[in-house]
Amino acid sequence: MEVDLIFKIAAVGILVSVLSQVLKHSGREEQAFLTSLAGLLLVLFWIVPYIYDLFAAIQDLFSL
């Protein structure tokens, strides 16, 4: 895993948490939830190829 990916995930987490808090304090809980959900989906799209590679490596290791 690259260090750049870790920094991107941290930046998205910080940005989403700040936006979520601002939206919650302004009375827009629905938009805060959608912002958190969008951040989660973005990070998942970044992580899925690495998870796929991990499962492929495990499958090759055990020759299943």
C-alpha cells in the first residue's frame, strides 16, 4: 500500500468530519449523513483494488 493513499484517506476523513460537524450544527443532519456516506464510498472505491489483490495473493498462496 502506498503512503499517498493513506494520506488521501486521512485528508478525506478530516474533511468529511469537519463538513459533517458544520452541517450538523446548522441543522442539516440529512446533508451531514450524505456527506459522511459519500466520503465512505470514495474511500471504499480507493481500497477495493487492494482488497482484491489481497484475496488473489491469499488464493495463490494456498492454491485454491
